[in-house]
Amino acid sequence: MEDAAPQTIHLSDYTPPAYLVDKVELTFRLDPERTRVLSRIAFRPNPESREREFFLHGEGLELISSRIDGAEVTPDLVEGGLTCEVPDAPFTWEAEVEIAPVRNTALEGLYMSSGMYCTQCEAEGFRKITYYPDRPDVMAVFSVRIEGDMPVLLSNGNPVSSGDGFAEWHDPWPKPAYLFALVAGDLVDHPGHFTTRSGREVALNIWVRPGDEDKCAFAMEALKKSMTWDEDVYGREYDLDIFNIVAVDDFNMGAMENKGLNIFNSSCVLASPETSTDANFERIEAIIAHEYFHNWTGNRITCRDWFQLCLKEGLTVYRDSQFTADMRSAPVKRISDVIALRARQFREDNGPLAHPVRPESFVEINNFYTATVYEKGAEVIGMLKRLVGDADYARALDLYFERHDGQACTIEDWLAVFEEVTGRDLSQFKRWYSQAGTPRLKVTENFKDGEYTLEFEQKTPPTPGQDQKLPQVIPIAVGLLGPNGDEVVPTTVLEMTEARQSFSFSGLAAEPVPSILRDFSAPVILERETDNAERAFLLAHDTDPFNKWEAGRALAREGLCEMIVAGAPPDAAYLDAVQAMARDDALDPAFRALALGLPSQDDMAQTLHERGHTPDPQAIWEALETLRQARAQHCQDLAARLHAQYQVTEPYRPDAQQTGARALANAALGLISRLDGGAAAQRQFDTATNMTQQLYALSCLLQAGKGEDAVARFYDQWRHDRLVIDKWFMMQVLHAEPAEAAATTERLTRHSDFDMKNPNRFRATLGALAANPAGFHHASGAGYRLLADWLIRLDPVNPQTTARMCSAFETWKRYDDSRQALVAAELDRVLSTPALSRDTTEMLSRIRG
Ligand code: 0A1
Ligand code: ZN
């Protein structure tokens, strides 16, 4: 049945399900072209609902037969599913359907990847497997039988029995259909074991394609650390006898938390020093933890409806960031998270795709797995914890798990446990969930007779569908420094609730320097009149690592603005300050590497736009190049010293200490390569013993225009490794000069290894073009045209990945008239494509405005 006009779904229209499910039994007879799915489902009328229509979701299914209580029935096939007359009492529904996994290129439902069967059911993929009430508030116990001539047959829960060509699984924990999973293939196992603190013995397995088994050890250790951490910090134990992880090559997202059977994009699980960078290792550790933590925040307690997505995602991101902070360096994690938040979430929140952490309507839910739901959702939890304190946060979580285990919940349920534990009224705090847009926090200060006053004013700009914003609760962590750099007032959390509000500190001997929004205590844009002398002072003296880094970042940003807007030369204050910081061996190398980073091109475009300028992508790129060159000259001796001093001589470990040292040595190599024509980078490339060194050297060589030989050698060395070849595609596009970027990308799409059906490869190529702003926004419009061509090509194959890629265009209204006209024409061209998917249509219509 084909879709009619796409419907908008509203949170306010929620009604409970008409029927509940007690038990689901599924049998799969696997076949690439004709998989048979037999379902036997025990339904009963929901006493909480007066609705009596029996509707089951279903998409792309061929219905072979159906029965109610054993008697054949003929349901009405309707848009998106079927309806049927049913008894007014509990009954058993049985159906047999046929699907074709091998033709499923959208990678939702049951599909094939590199010869194996796998599933992706979140958010609404189960309806592509069989007819079912595919909504998260219908939770049921599943038993699954898989028949197929594959050596490994996996599903959720615990194994029941298996034999030649079949396996049976039973999951005792009621779950919504989006957590269903099935995997069948020729897989090998990297086994492990964990004993929970109450003594449950859990078999752990990471299943991969033969040949990848030597790349699982790191993920296995990360899994064990996650299991221990969740017991220690949240008191949460694992609840089955087995925990399986499977790596698949074709996957739209990073990974999926299916109950007892997590499915991972192979890029988020496979790791070895030779093929993975330190950043890859860190990401794998975080994603393993994230999916594992979902077992409680997402699976045992799930979402009532998809508007509540942040209930599981914001909380689980918050939990995985706490985990990473504990395993590695908390300041480095915080700074990295804020860099990512500003790059992705602030960009989203200040453009046409802005939406609340809990959206109020959607056309396609897959379009709402966003930085706002995930990352801002996590920030909101961090603010809540800061406001109520660690002890009450822990008590509220205990109550949440105790009260809501086995339920499908809402943000109201979540906030209620905090209100109950703390006695606070969180109705104003709740605006963080309903108001979109990044609040601007303006600060002015006054010092008189030993009293220092900070006056704050908050304003959130209008966002699509929300013109007026009310004041939000903003926790502002502040410390004060005396003129000699000593901290005279340690970190205090000011709780701002009004549109305008003042806070005073008395008994001060001299006018202090404020360190505001320490640890980035709220996701806001701070606006304060200050100067470079004060920024340099904070960079030197602030005891808060986040604000120390932030001061350096602000110095760089201001200097770049002057260069771009007024043609100023690189700022000497910045060059001196960054050198002093980089030279300071008492500071963590990872922190120094971060502080040597510069604002991205997109950051600068965002900043200039905020300040009323029309950003010129070419001018931004040139200013960054000039500043990098000036820094290289300014820090020439230091760079050579750091590159030598921070070489790691011990055997490779992807831990925080070695990662920090390699990051600083690589940052130094970046400086050196600006002056030596790539000689040092070539040496590092030739002698590298790990991917962190090799890939960084490659990027320096590309940057220096000396990459040709290294690019060819890299390909020859790694042509057999899909994940490394993704890096090869990406590097060439990311480092292409602005005028060349579209042509380079286009050339790579003609390479025999380019495969648009593989989301990783598509992102490594076309996604990298969008991540090369000067190239993508080149005045010729070639970047826009190329991306639009590929959106049109990919959409019928994989709407979800196409739709995600559309966000490349979300900033188009920042730019000049000529670029806007070019983008508008491309957006219209894609939008007018016949049979464009609901996913892509929604994204582009919102972006077009
Ligand atoms: N829940 C997963 C991410 C995920 C979301 C949607 C997907 O398909 C639309 C797939 C995976 C997580 O948060 O890790
Ligand atoms: Zn998640």
C-alpha cells in the first residue's frame, strides 16, 4: 500500500493503545528473497482505553494468511497496516507474512549486510517484519524461533534450544517491538564473561565476520568496564544470562541497544592500533557503554511514545559521558563534549531545524534522532543534577528505577521523581524540554565598596513555530579571581530564574575577574564585554579547566573575527598566550592539544552570523590558514620540542595518558608541517606504527599539498580493510582545497570502492564534503550541486541516511544572496523529485522554510 500525503503526528494526540500484548511468538524461515515470518500474538483489550478498533502496523509485507483464535480471517489492508474485527475479550492473532531481506536497502526491518541477516527496528522498523502494534508503549514477552542454514542464529534474551538449522530464544523481560533483534550469519565469536555483583554469571560475546576476530578485545574490555561502572555508580545490574554484540558493515546509525543483542555499526566496535585512531578507540568505548547503559535507561524503562525519546537518549548520553569522564579525564571529556555540542546542537538550535528537546510534532520520527534530543537532552540532565546536588540526584534515580521498572514513561514521570525527592517545583525547569533555541545570557558587572555584582539577562531567540520564549532556569557556576590570579571566591552555582537577575558577592578587597559558566554549567551563549588582556589572564590563572580552555578559545575567535572583518594581522596576544600554555609541561598534554585546536570554519561562520556579518566561507578558510601559519612560525622551536618529547615509546595503549601524548605530538607535527614542506609528516607517515600517527601524518601531507604518494601508498596498504578505506575517502575530501573539493569528491564517487549503499562509505565521501565548509560553500555552487545529485540518487535506496545528510544545508540562510539562490535552486530541485521519501521531504521542507 503506497503512502498518501505524509501525516504530521502530534504529542497532544497521544492515546493509549486499544489492545495490549501479553506474549509474542515468532518463527522466521530465513531466505534472502522470501523470508517467512509466522507470528502468534496474545492480545487483550486495554482496560485504560475505550478505543476498540484493532489496528496493526505493517509496511511492505505480503500477507499470506491470518487467523484469530484459530479461525481464518480476512483483515482490511489499510494505509500503514491492517484492521480486523476481533472479539471483545482476549484472543490470539496469528499471521504469516513474506518479506525480502536482500532487497531491503533502507536498512530498516530485516535486511542483509555482507551475507548476514540482521535487523534494525528502532524506531518503526518492526512493522516491516510483521503486523504488530509497533509503538513503544506496547510491551510484551517475546519467544523467537529462527530457521535457516546459517551457523549462528541469534535473537533477544536467553537461548532455549538449538540444533541443525534452527535456534530458539526467549526474552523474559517485556519489551516494545523496537527492541526486537535477529541476526543470522557466518560469524565468529570473541567470548568473555562477567559475574554480576549478586552472582549472576553472564556469557559475553562479540560476533564478527571471520577475519575481524582480532579487533574485538578492546570492545570486550569496554563492555566489562561498563557493566562494573553501572553497578558501582547507578546500582544497576545486568539481567540476562547472555549479552551479545554483533558488528555489521551496513548500518544507518552508530549502534542499537536491542535487548541482550546489541547491533553495532562495525566502525563502532572493531578496533586495533594499526587500523583505528585513538579517537576511534575512545568513541568505541563510549558507544559500547551507551548501548549497555540503555539496558536500564531505555529497555527496562522505556518511552511511552517517540516524543519522549530524550527520556532514554538524553539520560543515556549523560550516563555515558559520566562513564568516559570517570575512565579518562573529566575536563578533557567536558571540553570535547562542549565542542561537539556547539558544532552540532547550537547549529541546529539556531537554524531552521530547531526543535525542543521533547518535540511536539513530527512527520518522520527517524528525523528526530538529533543533537538536540541526544546532546541537549544530556545537558538538561547535567543541569538538573547541578541544581539538586549529587545526593538528591542519586536518590531520584533510585526512585525512578524502583517506581518505573517495566513501564513506558514520559518526561513528566521523570521530573516527578525529582520533585518528590527534593520537594522542588520543576515546572519552570521543564521549559528546557519544551522551548527550542539556545538562550543568550548577557552579563554586566559592577564593583563598589567591596561588593561585586553580576547582572544577567536571558533571552532566547524565536525558533520555527515558537515566537515567544519564557525565562528558563539557568544554573550559572561562577568563581572569582583576585588581581594576582588567586581564586577569591570558589565555584558557586547561581540559580537564575528571572529574565533579568543580579547576584552579589561582598567583602572583596579588589575588583575581581569573574570566571562565569564554569564547566559549561548550562547550554547557553554567554555574551559579555571583555578584552583580550582578561582572556589571557583567565587562560593563565583560571582553576576551572573548562573556562581556562574557553578563554584560549575566545582569544582565538576574537583574533579571527578581526582578521576576517577588519583585515587585521594575527593577534599577538593570542600567539603569546597559546605558546605559554602549550609550553607548560605541568598541564595535561591532552588539554594542551585541545587548547592548540582552533575554532572550526563552521564555528566562525556561526559567530560572524551572530554578530550581524555575512560569513564568507573563503575568507574564513584563508584567515584560519593565515593564523595557522603565524602560529607555526611563532611556536617553531616549541613545536619541534613537543613533537620529540611526546613520542610514545611504550607499546600502544589507547588510554587517556598515551592518547594525550599522541594528540600533543600530532598537534606539534601540524605546526611543523606548515614550515618544512611536509618533511616531518612524511617521516612520521613512513615509520608510523599505529593509525593515530599514520592518519595524522597523511592529513598533514594533504594539507601541505604533498599527499599524492602517501594517498596511493595508504590505499595499497589498506585496500582490504573497509573501515580504513573509509578514512582514505574522508581525508581526501576534508583536505581538498576549496576550489577542488567538489571535483575531488566527484572523482572519488567514481572510484570502484565507492558504494552508495554502504552508509559509512557514503558519509565518508559526501558527508566529508559537507564537513569541508569552504569547499561545500564554494561560490561556484559545485558543492551544493554535487550533494543534491547524490541526495536524489540515494533517496530511493536509503531514505534515512539521505535525510540525515540534508542537514548539510541547514545553515544556508547565513550566507550571501548569491549562495542562497544557488542553495534554494538545489533544494527545490531535490524537493521536486518524484516519489521523494517522507524522510527527505520533511527535512528539506523544514530547511527550505
Ligand atoms: N537508539 C540507538 C540509536 C539508533 C536510533 C535509531 C536507529 O534507527 C532509526 C538506529 C539506532 C542509540 O541511541 O544508540
Ligand atoms: Zn541511545
